[in-house]
Amino acid sequence: MPGPDAQAVCVVGACGRMGEAVRRALAVEPRLRLAAALEAPGHPELGREIGPGVTLRDDPKAALAGCAVAIDFTLPASTLAALRAAADAGVAYVTGTTGLSAPEREELAALARRVPVLQAANFSLAVNVLVWLAREAARRLGPGYDAEIVELHHAGKRDAPSGTALRLAQAIAEGRGASAAERLVLERAGEPGARPEGAIGVQALRGGDNPGEHTVLFVGRGERLELAHRASTRDHFARGAVRAAAWLVGRPPGLYGLEQLLGL
Ligand code: NAD
């Protein structure tokens, strides 16, 4: 039986769109409880009590003390800063922050040798099934079907294309036995010329308050296959992250993905 500390969660970016959704999801998760909340230095709500006995702080070390696991949806730099403190404190770490650079991803992997880290570009169960479907469709359709990905997100999203779109591109490349990095086409303007064979095109649309849509198209001659996922709220992402946190507590250090949790 986990002791009380094994249930203690620190929410990193607690006042963000996802941070608020995570706090709502924690309120109905019996295996975990909100124990600490971290926000950016200078945030107007710092010092306010945002849960029973939980004060919003800006010091990762103080916020993480006594917690078993952190759940983070922030910015790449703040994810790394809080994860460094979590590694020092032996706190497991769940992160959904997207847009990490290659050196940031390397540092995250190095820190995951000290504590268990679960990273996912998308915590939706259905999106993870979509990734699996995209890989299988690419494998079975072969090179005669051109792969294009279109994503739509709210106007405030900072990174483009979305982490999920890049993951879908990776899955399509895996299905074809190719390298995604060499096949990605992120822009078309002017005279790009004919579509390179095997290209995986990704287009990012932005607007309104949309929590996220992804469509994968396999365009053949005289037919096309479309696989689409549309999110209408952020709540299922938050529920997935909370479920991941409950799963991660007590696991050995390592970098985990949702595939292990979902058995995909
Ligand atoms: P947001 O801007 O609404 O929230 C980010 C929060 O992080 C803000 O409250 C901000 O003040 C806080 N923050 C900034 N610096 C901080 C620091 N140093 N310490 C602590 N907190 C800090 O953004 P959002 O829509 O909630 O998205 C956050 C991230 O999560 C983005 O990278 C987004 O792409 C990603 N996201 C992932 C999933 C998923 O399923 N993996 C789903 C939705 C969003």
C-alpha cells in the first residue's frame, strides 16, 4: 500500500490551461492528491492558496519537497528546470510540454537515468491509437500513397507543428522503414516544385480556442484515406496525465512513454 507521500503530486504550471485541467482531474483521482503547485516567478497568483493547504510557489525545490510525482505542462526551459530539481529530490516526473529542442531532449533523457520520467506529446488514449493506426496504414499502403498531416490548435499555441503532428510523422516513417527527419516537408511557398517521393508533409493551422485536431491523409491515385482525431476539451489530456502519474510512482528510473502504459 502506498503511504500518504506516494500520493502527493506537484502540479508544475498550475495556473496554465493544462495545469488547471490537471488540478480538476486530480480532484477526482483517489490514488493521488494535489500537494504542491509551482508557477513562474512573478506570476500574479504566487502565495495564494489554490487547494486545501496548497500554496502556489515559484521555487521548484521547495514545491517538490515531500512529493512523489510532478505533472508538468509548461515551457521547455521550465520543464528542464523543474525536472533538474525533481531528479535531485527523487521525484518522478510526468511531462506533456512540447517544443523541446534536441539538446533539451538529450538533457531530459539524461535526467531520466536518475528518476522515472514519462513524456508524451499527447496524453489522449485515442490519439495514441491514431499514431498506431498511422504507422500500420503507412506500412500497408506503401509508397504509392502520399502522406500529409494537418493540425489545428488554439491561437495561443507557441510551437509549430504540434508535438503530436511530429509524432505522427515519425510513426508514418517507421511504417515505411524510413527516417522522418529526412522526409519532413514543413513549408511550401513560391515554387517548391514537384512533391519529393516519400515526403511527409505537415501543415499547422492556428485559431480560436481549439484544444487540438490532427488529420492524417494518405493520398493515392483516385482515392484517399483520412484518419482524424478532434479534441473538444483539455480534460482527457489531463486525465491521461494523472493516470500516467499514478502508474509512474514507484517505477525504476527511465524514460517512459504512454505506449508502455497503454500496451500499444
Ligand atoms: P499555458 O500557457 O496555458 O500554461 C503554461 C503555464 O506554465 C502558465 O501558467 C505559465 O505561467 C507556466 N510557467 C511558465 N514558466 C514557468 C516556470 N518557470 N515554472 C512554473 N510554471 C511556469 O499553456 P498550455 O496550453 O497549458 O500548454 C502547456 C504545454 O503543454 C505546451 O507545451 C503545450 O503544447 C502542451 N500540451 C500538451 C498536451 C499533451 O497531451 N501532451 C496537451 C495540451 C498541451
